[in-house]
Amino acid sequence: MANNLIQEEISKELEHLPFDKQKKVLEFVRSLVSPPATGVTGKELLKFAGTLTENQACEIKEIIERDCEKIDISDW
């Protein structure tokens, strides 16, 4: 019951917000529902920048595109 009251109050308040603000509210709510991000920050990855040659990077990209982006329907 209390959940419905909160939803109604939020809905009433949203009606007074412009579209861009409503979109921000939606993004915020989704961030609360989503699991927290895991892994390392981009800042921590910067130490690896430039460690691959252009050829190595292209080769890795081609392998990923060739082998990892296929869907095997019979695999399900």
C-alpha cells in the first residue's frame, strides 16, 4: 500500500517536470535498480595505452569480430 502511495507521489511530481528532467529521473531510478559496476576505472587502464602496435590492435579486433560476435542458434 505504501509503495503505491510513493509511486503516485512520484508520478504527480514528474508531471511538473520538463521532458529532459523526467529523463534524468528515469536514468537515476534505473541506476538504483541496476547492479553496481564492477571492474577497474578507465584511469587505471590508462597505463596500458599505447602498449599494442597498430598491427596487434587490428589483429585482436579482427579475431574478436570473427570469433566472438557470432550467434550459434543451435547452442541454445
